[in-house]
Amino acid sequence: MMLRLWKWYQNCLAYHPVKTQVISSGFLWGVGDIAAQYITHSTAKRRLQISDADADFKINWKRVAITSSFGFGFVGPVGHFWYEGLDKFLRLRLHQQPKSLRFVATKVALDGIIFGPLDLFVFFTYMGFSMGKNAQQVKEDVKRDFLPALVLEGGIWPIVQVVNFRYVPVRYQLLYVNIFCLLDSAFLSWVEQQKDAAWKQWFTPFNSFKERGGQGRL
């Protein structure tokens, strides 16, 4: 069964690469959001010691659709062209040897500096506007959520991408990333749903420092 599914995926990827990446990304991000909702619900239930019937887990399908649309509209198409373009740029423009230490290290660095922060910024901005918030509210959400997510992901994704860029063929790199995005989308959705959780305040001094620094340059 799994072998047939894998062959079917390979066939779809060969004939419809962008469409296949878009659909798989949307599906996985939707599943990830359901997981995040369940984790958030279970955590709150244990913390508040709720046991009545009204506390039963119910999926917010509107939120699932919004998150899934992010996978469809951004992660799938942008991710496809990013990984294809990044590989061609390093091989053809910078003439780096594929799979070499320098090649992998450059890919990981560029992915972490460019695509990672962009992905987080677009996600939190998109989620805010999609939930009906105004520009000021979205700005506050991004300010609250962006840095914690960037720092926490920064300790995981470089390791994931070293394996990806070293051992996974380019045509399967987004699939590899999408598998981890199942966890990543759950994590990002969880971060966004945590609102003003106490652990986010750990990053407040850093944000305050940046604001004071920015004001000093005016």
C-alpha cells in the first residue's frame, strides 16, 4: 500500500510538480493545525482541571481552513521555487560542488536567513488578517509571536536542513520539509494560539532593547 502510494506521488511530482507540492503542503498544514488545537485544548484542560462535557475537544474548522490555505497559497508554491532556485543558484552561479560541506552550509545559512524568517512573518501576518484583526492588532501579534518562534525554530530547522540538503534529492526536498512541516505547522499554530502566554515574556526584554535602540537612532 505504502509503495503504491509512493509511486503515485512520484508520478504526480514528475508531471505536476507545483500542483503536487501545493496540495501536499495545504493538507499537511491543515492536519498540523488540528494537532495544535488539540494540544492547546488538552494543555488548558489539564491546567484548569476541567472535566465536564462542555470541555470536549471540538475542531475549529474555520481556523483549519485558514491555516491550510497558507500551505496551499504560500508554502507549496513558494517552497517549490525556493528549493529549486536555491539549488540552481549555488550550482550554476556560484559553481559550488553539490553535497559538499560548503554547498550544504551555504544552503542552510541562506534558508535560515531568508526563507525561515519570511515564512514566519507571512504566517503570523496572514493568520492575523484572516481572523479579522486590524493592522495594529496584527502588528502586535507579530511583535509578540515572531521572535519566540524564530528562536525556538532556529535550534531545530538547521539540523533538519543539513540532512535535507546533504542526502535528499532536490525534487524531494520540499516533501521532506513538508513532513516536518506537519510538526512545524502544529508548533506555529500552537504559538499563535498561546496569545500572551507567560513564556513569551522571556523575549520581552529583547524586544524592549530593540525598540530603545531604534528610538535612539531617530
